[in-house]
Amino acid sequence: MVIVMEKSATPEQVRRVEEKLKDRGFSTHLSQGVERTIIGAIGDRDAALMESLATLSGVERVVPILKPFKLCSREFKGEDTVVRVGDVEIGGGELQVIAGPCAVESREGFLEVAEMVKAAGATVLRGGAFKPRTSPYSFQGLEEEGLKILREARQLTGLPVITEVMDPRLVSTVCEYVDVLQIGARNMQNFFLLREVGKIKSPVVLKRGPSATIEEWLMAAEYIISSGNTNVILCERGIRTFETYTRNTLDLAAVPLVKQLTHLPVLVDPSHGTGKWKLVGPMACAAVAAGCDGLMVEVHQNPSEALSDGPQSLTPSNFERMMENVRRVFEAVSCAS
Amino acid sequence: MVIVMEKSATPEQVRRVEEKLKDRGFSTHLSQGVERTIIGAIGDRDAALMESLATLSGVERVVPILKPFKLCSREFKGEDTVVRVGDVEIGGGELQVIAGPCAVESREGFLEVAEMVKAAGATVLRGGAFKPRTSPYSFQGLEEEGLKILREARQLTGLPVITEVMDPRLVSTVCEYVDVLQIGARNMQNFFLLREVGKIKSPVVLKRGPSATIEEWLMAAEYIISSGNTNVILCERGIRTFETYTRNTLDLAAVPLVKQLTHLPVLVDPSHGTGKWKLVGPMACAAVAAGCDGLMVEVHQNPSEALSDGPQSLTPSNFERMMENVRRVFEAVSCAS
Amino acid sequence: MVIVMEKSATPEQVRRVEEKLKDRGFSTHLSQGVERTIIGAIGDRDAALMESLATLSGVERVVPILKPFKLCSREFKGEDTVVRVGDVEIGGGELQVIAGPCAVESREGFLEVAEMVKAAGATVLRGGAFKPRTSPYSFQGLEEEGLKILREARQLTGLPVITEVMDPRLVSTVCEYVDVLQIGARNMQNFFLLREVGKIKSPVVLKRGPSATIEEWLMAAEYIISSGNTNVILCERGIRTFETYTRNTLDLAAVPLVKQLTHLPVLVDPSHGTGKWKLVGPMACAAVAAGCDGLMVEVHQNPSEALSDGPQSLTPSNFERMMENVRRVFEAVSCAS
Amino acid sequence: MVIVMEKSATPEQVRRVEEKLKDRGFSTHLSQGVERTIIGAIGDRDAALMESLATLSGVERVVPILKPFKLCSREFKGEDTVVRVGDVEIGGGELQVIAGPCAVESREGFLEVAEMVKAAGATVLRGGAFKPRTSPYSFQGLEEEGLKILREARQLTGLPVITEVMDPRLVSTVCEYVDVLQIGARNMQNFFLLREVGKIKSPVVLKRGPSATIEEWLMAAEYIISSGNTNVILCERGIRTFETYTRNTLDLAAVPLVKQLTHLPVLVDPSHGTGKWKLVGPMACAAVAAGCDGLMVEVHQNPSEALSDGPQSLTPSNFERMMENVRRVFEAVSCAS
């Protein structure tokens, strides 16, 4: 880290900073300019020490040099992580498409749409059993009943299934029914939950929080990995900005950026990312062109009857069309120089 | 709600919307303009129905008219809610100040600062036993040991104590030790946790999420109240914006706004709201001038040794000075016309 | 528009709103619900009247129904606008690529890079003669000298050229030298400048402001068109958000959205949109996959010697590689179903 | 500045960075850690050089150490700048209140409201003659006619007057009529305009752009000061965030922050900062409690007939009440310890 002293800092104040650093085992380099004295400190990044230094008199600010994430960083592990979900490999060079309705609403409906999305080329099924809803008066999911339907759909189609888990008390139950756990955007910094899914072996899709920086998102992944579970898949799903035409602003630049910074696979969810089904197709193509490892898309056989997220759900036939376009784009970028 | 049809909508499409509304028990009014047909629908706000209508062909958008929050709204209950915390009344016309360190770090240290902030006029003690930290490598709190220290500080000072709860499994344990539970900003939409604290009787301080709109914040309060606990205290603590000089952007306009929209008391946390101790004093004064019911302030006897949030913590003597200034401003606005 | 009355609004207050609307020639529809009275008003959107109604007692809020933009809307003109720039058609189904350095720095350098980008497939040349810089101490451009170099490059390569104009006093001068004027992001709401470029016939590329909503962006286009110049080309270049890894957040969903809302062509600038040259290639592909009509890309023969925007500039060989990839993606989406 | 090398940087790459720095007259310090090599460089901040270094191979990022603003910094000039506007001193320890309608709409109306706000204690009159409006179809101001009315109001009341200038061609004309020029938020980075008002002697109120960081705002002030005009007054008027209940989010922490960073006086505009007249009073008090040097408030004798900004305008009697409250708060903070 680099400690920038105030212009008016006294030699005594500089000395106290250096001492504190040496006490903690850092070696220091002093650069004395006309305008400022700066102190370079070589050693591990340590958030508490950085905060502590920032409060000493004469210190203007402390600039971190090393990135705070380690286990998920590309520097720690050079080659891409490939996460296996049943027979499906995420991050292995194939484009994987997770599709299904926002919520499991009924057995018949879900099994029907499951077969439809499989036929169109989806490789993983999605469906929410526990739904995080802004309003306590909205449909909150079928809960364990929904998990049973997911399991049945898996048996029927042979596709692995993914569902969101929100409560640390339910992690082991949910694991019994599904192949992949999803940490939703609102729970990205629910650290008890992150540690809980860090203790299991099932793959975890970690959605980016709507106001999370890329660094915070990777730190959340770091929670899971450092608790023991390395099967982490990132998923960009849009951030909150001032623009209100779309539900969120899909940050596609995060895709190539995250591929540079980490070895983890990254998905894109154009459904939540836009909130409008007419934008899902173009943004799915754009996400693939940006280099993502897969997509996560909401499909409902009858969006106008959906209990949640109807406006952003594709009909099965629109999903089919999206798949055709997406495949062409994937081929185009696969042979990229 | 109001349904705006596309310019090109057919009479048949309009009819289908009207039918759907009538099926759900809404009475409708048709306004046929040159540019647009709009349909006014009188009845309860229903998120699923609004989404459903938005997906029908010919519909451009659906505009909600009623606010989504009910039990916490000023319309539902006209007079101010006063929440009792031990002998302290929050929202009752007195300014209450919650103070203490970010985290309980040691028994001696906490008891010492507890007496100091009491002497300076704090009416509630704060201290974190479980700490939500961006990095898994940072200090995560003393956990139950911390709760015991909080209880001891309460006995020593006679002041009620507040601490954050992050895990629904720990709600009842935490309740045994402290007087008020805090839902942290990152957990504002942790709906399982909200429902869990909705089942108890202890007061709950609900911090605004860093990317939560005022409406979402009030919907989170609605989760708690509709689960049975009406002792909800709101706390503005800054939102995330593009500005990086400060840790967050303290949205003080939320204070008078929330007082208009709801009957709940509202606090302001200028420590997290700014991230810089030099700004805490001025912003505490500003918050009081804006009409808040109380403050929540981080105080540490030695900020440069704090294990977290040192840069935004006041020393006890700075806290004393803040209290003097804040009192003067409170008197000035109390006799406001 | 729809006027939502407060729950407590009196019949007299409702009457006053209706009267005001009728005075202005609106026909009104009253919907009296249990919770609220709402008044639908049929007539032209009128910002001043909406504000005026919002201040009447008993009015909770006024909800606009019609969009504020007219001449640039898809409803006003159904077919796509094709803007001719020399022999190049923007919006006509071909992908156009505008390329060149951020600033014209020297005659030799610019002519060299102009030939390079032409060889790689660029169809329009870009180069700044007047540079808007955050700091008054940074290079501000060669000014009229730069315009002469641009003209020479046009003669040399046969490609049309584009440059930014910032000062209404210089519009006619700049027009003498270049084919297309650019309104930069920071000047998107410089209304005097918009009206000035509205009086000429040259095509205008209108960049989206870093904090402009899509609606405000289209209203800026409306300024130009309503002043008489219909040759407007939109350009998405990233918006300002809390994320700091990238210079801006490129909002690619704006591309299909703007194509739905307006008849104007839309470009994407992945250089400013990301600020990092390593992200320019993937985001250029993503932009094309999202359906844009063209790209605007910064290329410098030696980015580490550039006087501005070096970190986001491609070298000519990286630009060549980008062009190959972009072409493949364009073909893939061109045959999209 | 500090140059952080990539983990994999070669000694040769490090050498090339050092060489480039030495060529530009910087002295360098090398800190070689296990994880990273960092190079400290002592010398003036130079944006072009920083960008240039960032593009060299092996460089991860370049961290600026010195702040980019100079002439407006507290380090450059320790004592507060006091700007004289007629007999009024802004920044001299008295609270100054600029009040009046958004736009000058008619001679009679303006003279009437001018006398009213003077009676209530306003010390400067405001009124727009040229109005920046999002829509080309909205009222754009009375232009030179409006300037004449402003001059007449000045003669009548004896108060100095302020108005916005948007077009560099009109700076000298506007100067003939008014005492203070305002640079509006949308023009904060209209650099030609900034340089133009830098050439005159009249005081300039520089509003913060809705998406401008504090650093960019101060750099805009630097444009004016470095062009020769030191009479710059800053004005916080809210930034754009995701919150839509208010028109902008008033960033009051900017007030004490800017007072630390610069020697310039700072005003707050709670009218644009909130967009709702009911919030103007509380936020005016909060702004004063935060330490601002003055307020800028929109007052209209009949807000429901205003041609612009009616919803955020106070009536004269509400303005009177605001003034009383504001005075009490100002007294409370004036004797602050």
C-alpha cells in the first residue's frame, strides 16, 4: 500500500506511520517530494491496518496496491475453472443456457416448459421455489413443494436444475433436490449464507448485487471459496443506475473484465438485466459476443399469466428464436482471432 | 392503476385488457384520446396483475397509482409511531443518540467507551458482535462473546443496547442479550431475516440499503410490520452513487420525505453516511436540522486502533463536541414555525 | 396525463383541477375509487401544465402518458432514417465504422493513422480538433490547424471525416472542413449549441450524456430536428455509475431500445464506453450483436505517446483484429430470424 | 504518482517505465515486493503522462497522488475567499440568501416577487432570462427582455441580481445587466463558456453538474480561475442517483468537504436539489447546519401559474417561514465549538 501524507505533515507524523508499518512487519520506502511525502509499504493487503493508518494525524489517504481478492484471482490460478453440473461443463468452452420460469408455479406448467426449453437447446433448468419479492404481499414461491417439482423435472428431462436459496437454514434441504444453488443478487453480501454454501460441494451461481462493484462481487466469491467450495460461477444480471426505461443496466463490460481478473466462469442474465422481453434476445446475443460462458434466461409458456417476472419472460417460441441467433453469434466469436 | 395502450392498439386488444381487469374485480374507465387509449382501473394494487397486464399485446405500460406500502404509510396511521427502547422513546419528540464503536473488540475497551458516550449524552449504546465485512479475511466480530459484553455494558450504564443481527438462526439468541436489533444495510432485502424479526417484539432498526429506493426501504419495513412487529425504526445511512470522495452519499432529503410518507421514526447514521470522521459532526447537525428523530454515531476511544471503521469513528472528545453542536441545532429546529 | 389526487382531497380540490384542465382545452375523465380519485386528461403533453397541476392543493402527483419526444419517435415516422455521409449510409443496413485518434496531434501522425484505419475497413475518419478536457492544464487540441489536417486526410483517403464542435460560434467554421459534426457527451444538453447545429444541413452525431436518461437524450435529438436538421445519428458511449473499474458503464440495452423508440440510426463508442483498450474488442462485438448501425473507435498508431485517451486507444493491428471479429458477428446477426 | 506493475512484469518493462519518468524530469523510487513492483514518481501531476504510462506493457495501473486542482485548493491559498456582490459578501461569515423565481416571466410579476423576497430577508435576487429546458417545446425565457426586467428590479430593490448564461456569445451582454453570472449544472463542463466567464471580472456561481464528481466540479472552477477570474462561488444543487422520489439527491456532505478542499465559498440550492417545495425548508436548514455560506431558493408568488419549476417553488409566505427557521439554525451553528 501507499500512504500519502498531507502537505503539512511533520517529520514526527511521518515517523509514526513508518513505525506502525514496521511493527506490523512491513518494509517501507520513503519518497519525499516538494509537494508530498509518500510512504510505500510492502506486505500483504490488510484492510484493518489500512483503516488504522488512515486515521493517524498527517495522513491524507491510504492507497491499496494489491487487489483484495486472492483465491478467485487469475494470478492465484492461471487456467480457467470449469464447473461441472451433472454432465454439463460451465466454463469449458461450450455455451451453456439455463432457462425456465422465474418461479415454479405448478407441476404441470413447470414440466411443460421444462420440456419446451430442453427441446430448444437449454442445458440447465431454472425455477424458483423460494422467491425474494420486494412486497410481502406478492407470491413468495411454492417452497418445498416447488423443490419436489424441480426434482421431477430433472428426472423427466435429464437436465440438471438450479434454484435460489435465501435462508442459511435451508441450504442442506435445497441441496437434496437440486444440482446448483443460486445466490440471488439481493443476497450477494449475505455473508452467513455465503459461508453456508461454502461448506457444501454443489456448484453455486453467484449473482452480482445491483449495487455491487466488481471488486465486491469477487470478494463475495472469495467468501465461498475460502469456506471450501471452489465451484463458483459468477452471473452478471444488471446494476442499478439512474436509467428507468430498463429494470437494470446490464454491465456487459463486466464479462471480459471478470475473465481477465479471475479464473471463474461467468454467465449473463439478460432477463433481469433488462426487465423487458423484447430486449432479451438482442442482449443475449450481445452477452455471447462479449465472451460469456453461458446465459440465464426466463421462459414462461404464458408470460401474461406468470405470477412473477412476466414482462421479462420469453415465450417458448421467442426462446427458440433467441437460441438460433445466439448460436450463430457464438460460432462467430468462437473462431475469433 | 392506469393502463396505457400503444398508439396502434386495436379495439380487440383494449377489450382484452378490460376483461382481464373485470375478471379480477376491478372497475374500469376508458379514456380514448387521439394519441392513446388509456384505461383507469380502480381496486387494490396488485403487483402480479400489473406485470400480467404489461405483457398483453397492445399494452405500452402500466402505471401504478396507489403506493405499494400500506401498514407503514401515513395514510394507514396518521399519528407518529413512538418506539420504546427501555426508558428511551424514539420518535417521541426528543432527540435520541445511539453511540458506540463499530464492533465490540474487547470487554475493557467497550465498557470504557460506553461510559464515555453516556457521559457525553448518548441514550442508547451500539456495538457490533457479528460484523458484515466485505472481505472474509477481515475481523468478523466476537460473536456471542460480544453479546455478553453488550449485556454487561447495559448493566453498567443503564443504557439500552443495540446490535446487528445477520442470520435468522441467531435472532432469538441476540434478543436475549440486547434491547434493539439492527438490520444492516446489506440485509435490508433479506426477506427471511425480515420475517424472523417480524415475529419478535423487540424494536428493530432497519437501515436503508445502499441501492434501495425509498419505496423499497418502506416495503422492507412492511415485511416486518406485516409479520407482526410494529416497533420499526428507519435509519438512513447513505446510498451508493458515483461520488467516491465519501463512502456513501447521505440522502438527507429522505428524512422529511419519510416523515411525510410514513408514521415510523427515522434516524440518520452520519458515520457510514460519509465514511470520514471530519464530516460526521457537520452531517449530524444537518440531519437534525432536516428533522430526524435521532442519530447513530460510531465512537471509538482510539480510532487508529479500531478493528473496523476507524476512519469514520469519532474520538470521545470529538463526540462530546458533536453533541453540543447537535443540541443547539435541535433546539433551533424544535421551536420552528 | 393522469392526475392522482391525495386520499384526503376534497371535492372542491378535484373540481379545481378539472377546471384548470378544461381551461387548457383538455377533456377529462374522473375515476373515483375508494382509495383515490384520479383524473385522466386527454390532450397534448404540456410540461408547464403538468408542473402547474402538481402544485395545486390536493394533488399527489401527475403522471405523463404520452412520451415527450415527437419528431424523432417511431410513431411519428415508421421507417428507419438513413443518414448519408459522403458515400456512406448510416442506418441503411451496412455496419459503418468511424475510427481514428482521440485528437489530431500532428499532420504526419494523423495522415498515417488515417490510411491505416482505412486499410482495416473504417468507413469514416474521426479526430478531435477542439478537445473538451476535464483539466485546463491538459492538451486542448490544435483547433483550426487540426481542422485543416482533417480536410487533408479526407482528400488523401477519400473517407468522410467527423470532428466535435463545442462552441456555437464555431459551427459554421467547422462545417467548412468536415462532413459530420459531433456533439460530445458533455454538451448533450447545451441547448444553444443544439439549436445551432439544427440550422445546418450536415449530419450530426449526438452522443449520450454520461448522466442522461434515454428520454433526455431523445429530447436533445428533438432540439436538433425541430430546429430543421433531420440528419441526426445517436451514439451510446457509456453512462456514469458507481462502478470504477471501467471509465463508464456501456449501456448496450439502449441500442435495441432506441431502435424501438425512434427512427434514428444509433452508433456505439466502446472506447469511451470502457476506457480500457482490452475491453474495446469484446464490447465492439457485443454492440454489433445488440444491433447497432455502426461503431466509433479510437485508434492511435502509438497509444503510449497519445496526448489524450491513450489507455482506451487501439493500435492499428488491434483495430484490424477487432474489425475481423466484428465483421463475423455482424454477419451472424444480419441473417438473424 | 505511483505506478503499479503487473505481477508478471519483467525487469525490462520496469526499466522502460523508469526511463520514461526520468525523461520527463521525475525522480523515481522503486519498491520491490514479493507480489508487485511499484514505482513512486515525484513531480507535478500530468494527466497525459499518466495515461501514457498506463499503456506501457507490464503496467497494471497508475495511481495519482497529487490532486489535479491547484488554484482553487486550500493548499494553494489557506484563507477563505470572500466574493463581493455589490454590498453583499459571500463567504465572509454572513449567511446570504439568493431568491426569486426560476424564470423571469413578466415585468409586474418579477418586480412583485422581488420586493417580497427582499422583505423576507433575501440579499440577492435571482431570475432566469435564458432557460435551459429539457424539451424544445417548453418556455425558453424572455431573453434580453428578461435581462432588462432584472436590471429594473435591481434599481427598485437595491439588491444585486444573478442570472444564468448559457451561450459564450452572450457573456458580455449579460454582464451589462446583472451583477453575478450563473453557470448552470448542465454547462458545468462547457469549457468554452467557462473560459469566457474566466475573462470577465463579475462573480460567477458555478453549479455542480448532476453527474459531476467533486473533483470534476473543482476542475471546472479551475478553468475559470486559471482564465483570470477568481470570483468563483460554488453551488451544490443535487446529483443524479437511482432515487426518483426526489428530482436530485442533494449531496450535503459536499459542503464541509469542499470547505476543506478549497478556499471558495459554497452555496446550496435546495429547490433543484429536491424538486419538491415541501422538502425545501428542511433541506435549507440542513444545508445551513452543514456549514454552507448561503442558499439559492426558488420563490414564485403563485407556483401553480409558474412557467417552470412550479413544484419546487416556495410561495412568499413559505419563504418567509423558511427564512425564520434558517436564521435560527444559522445562529445555532455560528456559535459552534
